[in-house]
Amino acid sequence: LHLCCTPLGCTPLGCTPLGGHLSSLPLDTRLGKMLLLAALTRCLDPLLTAAAALSLGASVFSAPRDRQQEASFLQREAYGQTRSDQLAAAAAYRGWCDARAAGKERGYCEARYLNARALRDLEAARGELLRHLASARFVKTPTAEGIAEASTFAGDDALLRGVLCAALYPNVAAATRTAPGSRAAQRTPYEKVTLPGGHRSGGDAQVWVHPSSINARPERAESGLYVYLDKVETSRLFLRETTRVSAAALLLFGATPAELDVERVKTCGRVELAGGVRVRASPQTVLLFKLLRRELDALLTRKARAP
């Protein structure tokens, strides 16, 4: 079965320009997609780091066993505002580069419990991926200048999360701000995370954000949506490598054209996405997103043909 990849989705038909480029990358298809879309939309730098980190499978965050709680607190204090494991890794790496240039690498890593060896491995992995992008002409040169030219919009948080949506969809979970019960040990609201329709009975399945995640214990519990890389089951079913995203990002970058069904929305008042996630929207809003998505796919396809 061959996947025909439009820039933001795949169908079992054949191979498009983007699919051809994906097959040449030494990466999981989702990470390759993240990398190519980041280059095409000129927000490359942080997502080059994210793709490299995920391809290595080793976290830049670390701590001795007897200091894990302290390390977790300091890491969330430094990077928790990103609400994204991928963007937190990118921020940690960028800070490390700046600290190293200033001769303060050791102090930076010690203050945040960062693994200096993992950061150097990450730097090497970024360089390798950059060379692949350059050979495919997605960046002009495999240099800092080439990265900068492909990173005009690297500071656009909404765009970064949109590209992460495109890469990780349909791995979507819903978080609900939940008040603790009267007998609960925890006295503050928390985020109850579920996979809609994920239970064997067809109901929602409760899952947990992995304890190592920057999102495991958010400072403020909020209802919303997460995309995630994968699930792992140990004592509980955990989500790994999560990023908080908006419903708009899911509709524009994640949902397939078939899911943006205006007639269906007229009947039920919501978009039903893969994985059972439901997004309330008016028919007019869904039509707008469907048209925007069509234009976005066409634009990215043209750019993929001639990077």
C-alpha cells in the first residue's frame, strides 16, 4: 500500500512531491513531515531541534534519582510556559547554544538539570538533518545562514503548533479542567486527560500525561486539546511528547477535507475528527476552514515541487 501524501495528510493512492521527499529522509514519516513543513513555512529552527530530539529518543532533561522533584520543578519553571515537550526541548537547546557562546555552558546545564552530552548529540543530529534538507533544496545551504533564511517565522507560536498538529495528527487527546473530589488528596483543580472513544466499550478512555513531560503537572489546569507522539502502558496508559494545541490548529492543519463535512456539521453542530475528538463549530466556520485548507494544501504542494 503506497501513501499519497498531500502536505498535510495521506491517502492510499500514489506518491506526491512531498511524499517523494519524505521517502528520502532518515526519519519516521511523522518527523519527516514536521521537518519539511517547517522548512516550507519558514519556521524551521525550533522544529529542526524538535525533529532531531525525537529521532534520537533521548531527552535533554535529566536529574539524579535523589533530585528528580527539584529538577522537575526547575525545568517546568524554565520551560513550562511552552506547554509543549517539543518546544521545551527547542528552547533548552537554544538557551544552551547562547550559554556556550558566552562561556557559561556548565552553569546553564547545572541550573536546569540538562544533559550536556545529549545536547551535543542533538547538535550533531540537527546538522545531519540539515544536510538532508539542503540536498533536497529545502534550505539553500547547511549552515547557520541557511537555517536563518528558513526560519523567518520561527517566533510564530501558532504556526509552530500548527506544524506539530500536521505531523502528529490524528494522535489527539482532550483535557478537561476537573475539580477534585471531597476525599481527594489533591485540593486544586487538575486536568483529566481522555482519548475520546478510546475505551473498549466505545466510551472515553482516561489516560495520563507521562511524568517526564513538561505538561505532567501544569501550573494552571485548563480544558483543551493535546497532540502527542505515542502511548506507553506501564502502571497506567501514558501519553509521551505532548503539545497543547488549539481547535483552530487542528481544523486547519490536522483535519482531513473529508472530516470538514459542512453538511454533517449542519446536522450535529460539530466536527468529528479522527480518534473521536469533537470540535463544536458552525457550518460557516467549517466551510471557511475547508477553503483555507484547500488553499494551504495547494500552496505547499507547489512549494514541494520546487523548493
